[in-house]
Amino acid sequence: MGLKEFARSLVPGNDGALAQQIQQAEQQKAQKKAKQQAAKREADRKRNAKAHRERLAREGNKDARWRS
């Protein structure tokens, strides 16, 4: 919780709505971060798979030639 949220939480009468708003914002941030991490993992996986195929092809592995 940031300073703004803390200051708003001190105002009487805002507790329920403010808590819900803060929780929703935190959930959205967590979902966005999870999507970014998943996209990064997928990009890393693809890059590593491509590098692996290229490495096998350079080493003369017959299986790697027909997979590419």
C-alpha cells in the first residue's frame, strides 16, 4: 500500500470501498506481472530450442537436420 492509499484509509467512511479498490488494483498488477512472466518464459523457451537445434545441426547430428 502506497502513501496515497494509506492517507485515504485514514478518512472515516471509506474503509470498505477503499479496501476493495486497493485489492482490485493489486490483483490487476499481479495478473499483468504473471502474463509478462509467462510471455518471457515462452520467448526464452523458443530461443533455447532454436539454439539447441542450430547447435545440433552444426555438430552434424542427422536428426537435427530434418527437424529444422
